[in-house]
Amino acid sequence: MLNAHKQIIRHREVVDDDWSVLRLEPEQSAETVEVPEGRIIVPLGVWLAQRAALSARAEIGVWLAPDEQAAAIRDDLPRFQVVAVDFPKFSDGRGYSTAFNLRRRLGYTGELRAIGDVLRDQLWPLSRVGFDAFATRPDRSIHDALKGLTVFSETYQASVDQPLPLFRRAPRGTPPELTDVGAGI
């Protein structure tokens, strides 16, 4: 089954999407499924089973399920224009770790896309761990979801988008009003 979003959020803008996501039907196998031409994001299993044939294609991406390890594509990362991480349920947060590992540990610099049950409330924390593209749920307004990226103006913790925590970024020193503490007592 081929899922194509008409629009996605990429780099904090709503843009037309010309990539399709291949999802296997229960009767299909990774070894025998026919991968259509064009810009296709295939499941990890299909990539691993058909790597020799798919490696020749310039426009290919791969998507990872929550229980799959990013390290499985470590050596292939430079080939992919897009790596997507699937969120089959809003409450399944394993994809956050996958994204962090892709960016920080494996050094992936291409498009990192969240797909599946992606909602507005997730966009800010997803962007913090390295996602720069979001295929939101089709039954929700993508323009409303875009607002989820501007909910907060400052971050406290370090992450992929801000490697230093706030206490390391704030100026140090004693505020002038505290320099004479106890002098007037």
C-alpha cells in the first residue's frame, strides 16, 4: 500500500510532498514486494531484503518501525535523502530515541521525518530530538499542527536542537543587587 501525503511540514513550513511511503499489506513480503518507481520511502525490511536493487535508485528513503534499530542502516545513511520514523500510536515514544540516535550517534544530516500518528502536541518535542519534517495525521489540520512548533520560545534541557542547557547559556555572575547582601542589616 502506498501512502502519499499531499502536504507535510518541512523546516517549519507547510510544503507539497512528492514522496510516498510504502507500507506492506499482510499478504506481502519484504523480499517480493514490487517497489514502484519515483520517490519512495520503504520499510527497513524491504531495504534490507532488496538492498542490491534499491541501491541503484537515486531517490530512495527508508522508514523505521518503533522496534527497529537505527544502527541497522548505519553504513547506508549517506544513500538516503529521507529517513522516516513511524509512530503507529500517539503514545508510542520509542521514535524519539531513534531520532536522537540518528542525529547524534550516527551523524545523519538528511531529512528526518516523523510519520504515522503524528499530532500537533508532539511537534515541539519531536523537533528537539532532530526531526525536521512531519507527516501529520491526515484527519487533522496541518496548518494548525504547524503552530505546535512555536509553543515554546526557550528550552532548558540540552538536546539535538540546542546542545547546551540553559544554565550553560545564561550569563554567569552575581547580580548587582545581591553584592551587598547583609550590609544593611
